[in-house]
Amino acid sequence: MSSVFIKRYPSKGEFPKESGFYLTNLGSRHYMANTISRWFDCEPQWWLEEIELPSEEEILEVAPNVRCVNQFWNGVNFILNKLKGGKNEI
């Protein structure tokens, strides 16, 4: 499985759903869900949330159910190219 990391901002109310260690602007920090002082020491400006990308098989399962298959694949390729840092041509 491939994944991407999305930058989240506690100042906007974006907090991890589960306790654990997260990469932040202060390095690796421990987060405690369901507590008053959530971060172990001080609250970071941002933290990274890992999001798994769908597999090719999962994408292929969805594709036949889409009305405009060509537009769907153009969108999929645009997003994949953006994540890889390539050209963003549609």
C-alpha cells in the first residue's frame, strides 16, 4: 500500500483520532486522545496524518460504476501525477 502525509493544524481544531506518536514541526511527539493536555509536552503548529491511497484494484472496482469513465481516469491520473511531482496535464 502507498500512502501520503497530509499536514494538519491543531489551531484549526485538527487533531489525531488515536493516541500515538506523530511527526510534527517539533519532531516526533506523543499525542494522547481524550485528555485535556493532548500533546505530551507542547502543542505543535502542525502534525502529519498518514492517509493510505487506494490500490489499483480498488480503483478498478469503482471505475465501471462511474458515468464518465474517461473523466474519472483523467482525475485519477491527475492526482497520481500530482503526488509523484510530475506534470499535471489532463
